[in-house]
Amino acid sequence: MYKEGDLICNYKILGLLAQGGFSQIYKANAPDGTLVILKFPDVALLGDLATYERFRREVSIGQKLKHPAIPRAISFNEGSDCVFLVLEFIEGIPLRTYISEHAPLPLSEVLSLADQLAGTIEYLHANGVYHRDLKPENIIIGPDGKIHILDFGSALLEGSRRVTWRWASNTFGTPDYMAPEQIQGKRGDSRTDVYALGMIIYELLTGTLPFQGDNALAVMNQHLTAIPVSPRTIQSSIPPGIDAVVLKSIRRDTEERYQTIREFRYDLQHFSELDLSRFRLEPEPSSTGGGVLTNRQIWVRSILIFIGFLVGAALLVLVAHLMQHR
């Protein structure tokens, strides 16, 4: 852990911005005096080839994309002393903070934020990038009210190879916005981002989320088995068209969701003109194939996933060691 004033490869640390399960993020001054973000992998994962691959992929994505709502990835430092990403600094407040202070938001504001997010995600998908970790913590609202989407560490670049095993993937992050297919260990696609955006809009409209529990595992189970409460049930002023659009975006079955972010965005923009009879919103069957999971089943599955993660990480370290001593 670095502290304010530390000098790392000529970058001066100004303070810690965030710390997650896989990285620490700092605000810093670059050698030319500009503000930047430094993103360091967790020291416990420095021998993990998948971590390196994710960092390289994040730089590739950041340098490929040119959009005002997406920070630039400036460089990837692979020196012997330390490994870190250098990213463009974005001024603003996290959407999480804004939600905590203001939600539920007025419909006009929700639609403005949703349209900005959908437009940016549409740009990502058009360039073969699927974020797969959309949540309020990864969204910044700038001083001008414009949104910025951050953290492409979990993003999938179309055509890229898998960097983790199916059951060694990170399913222990914030579960509130995770699509069911992610919880089941699948790679995800455009519909995964549709689901996460639907969850974010639900929260903006109501100030709450459809699935809640005492712990992450309970919430994950609800994504797979529970029936979401209609936003209109919580806030009766929400128009029926918006209610239908949001519920369709968070359908458990990927085939019953919006297939593209463009369709989702169009319906949000034209919610008052929609034929609601075409929306199929009846309760869905469980994604587990066997009804609601018991607490014992949740813990057994979680332990198996965790063991898979440890085995995968150990194998990656072993491969890296063997390659270094060839």
C-alpha cells in the first residue's frame, strides 16, 4: 500500500481512490505534472498470468476506444520494481455516491443518465467490447453532468481468448448487478451489459434493488431464482412503459431480454408509444434447474467455485514458474 507523497517510477502518489479484490487505484501526478490514475494489481496476484493478461487487455481496450465518456489507457508499466496501469484521470463523483444522496431520481434525470449510459455502451459493443462489470461504483458523473464509464478490468474484447477457467472466474465481486449467466460462470455478451444497465436504472428509479440479502451468496441466489418486484410497485409514478422496459432488460433468460443495447435504448426513448401487450413479463423458471437453492447448496457451490479458483491460480503460477526456468 502506497501513501501520499510516495514516488513510483516518477509518478507522485496523491492518495488512494479505491481498493478492490484485485487492485488498488491511486490518484497521482505524472512526470509532466498532469493528473492520472495508477492502477496496481494486488500483490498477492503478481504471479497470476490471468491478472497480467487482464491488465494488458485493459490497456488494449483503452487505447482502441476513443469516446468522451471513456477514459484513455495511457500506458502499462511492466518494470521489475512494480507493475501498474496509467489511466486518464476523470474529475467527478461516483454514481454510487449520487444514488446514496439523491435516489429515487426524477424520471427526466433517470432517462438522461440512462440514455448517456446506453449510448456509451452501444459504442463499446459496436467496437467489440463488452464491459461485464457495469455498476454505480464504475460510473462517474462529471461536473458538467456527463457520465464516464470506468474500469475495464473485466471487459471482454470480441475474439480474445479466455484468461480464466469457467469456474475460476471472479464471481465474488459486488453481486447486485451481475447477470445470471455470469453467476453461472459463463463469459457473457452484450445482453450481460443490458442486464446490468437495467439493474442500475431500476435503482435510479426506486432507490433500491430488486434482489437483496444478508450476504453476496444470498443475492446471487436471488438473481438465479427470485421474481423481481415491479418498479411501479415501489414508485407508483413510474410510467407503465418504463416499468415494462426495465423488467424486460433484467429477464433471467438471455433470449427474453433485449438482444442489443440499441433496442433497449430505443424503447427507453419511446416508452410512451410502446405496445405493452408485446412484452412478455410473466414469472420465469429458476436458472438453477431445481428451484430455490438451500443455504447448504449455496455454500457447497461457493466452496467448489473457490476451490476451482485456488487450483486455477496455482496452475497459472506453476506454468509461469516453468516458463521462467525453461
